Amino acid sequence: MILPRALSCAVLLLLLLAVLSRGKRCSIARILRQYRAVIFHEIQNLKNLSGSAGRNGRAGPACRSNKDQRILLSIYNISMSLREVAAGTLRSPEELAVWKVARNTDFVLRENCRKISKSLPRIPAQPQPGGPIPRRKQLREIGRKVERLVTCWEKLYALHTPHRAPWDS
């Protein structure tokens, strides 16, 4: 009689843990705090270095979803594709800034998102086939990707910032 009771308690405990662990997959508040503390400034630096700070062009399709997980996945993918654009040795300030943004975004998301940390493989930076990309073209590509990354971060931030009425200001 003791064995079935212990077994049923263990099963109930496992079910409870499974239900409780299905809650929030990411700590959005912690991600946004770390974004504001570190990544935001690195992205601004990267925008200045790539020449996209003064541009108000289209950033292209980025973060079409209003769901946190999809926006975070877009942020992760854009930051990793940024790393690919600047792949190679860290010779220039732009490449170093890209590396910092990609590294810190990767770290923040892996630390605060269970789903991302378990499901996504680390993407190593690989040199572009066919030789180096001309510098001007590389800077334009970095600028476009940075604008998309900023758009996604702003969207995530807007979804989690309490909206205040105009008279509350």
C-alpha cells in the first residue's frame, strides 16, 4: 500500500512541476533592464559607427508579430546575422561593435529565456564566401540590420512599458 501512495505522490509532484514550469518562458523585465543598461548603448554606438544614426530609411521587415517569444527570436536572429556580416577578424571599430552587440544579445537571451537557451544552437561567425565584402557595402548592410534590431527592441519595449494617459505626465 505504501508503494502506490509514494508513486502517486511522485507523479503528482512531477505534474505540478510541469504545470508550474510552463509559465513564462522568458523574463522580459530582466531582458529589458539588461537591454537598457548595456545593449542599447552598444547599438547606439554601432549606429554611429556604421553611419545609420542619421538615416531614417526603412528598416525592412522586422518583428511583424506582437508576441514576445517571436520578437525575441527575431532579435536573436538579427543579432546573429549581424555577426555574420562582420565575420572575420575584429579589425575595425565597426566589427568590434557588431561583435559586442551580438555577444551581449546572445548572452542576455540565453540567460533569461529557457526556450532560446535550450533550442537554439550557438551560431559561429563564418567568413563570407567569395572574398571580403567592400567596406561601404558592409557598412550599409550593418546599418540596415541595426535598424531592424532597433525596431524589434523598441517593439518589445513598447509592449511591456505601461502606457500612461496624457494627463498623467
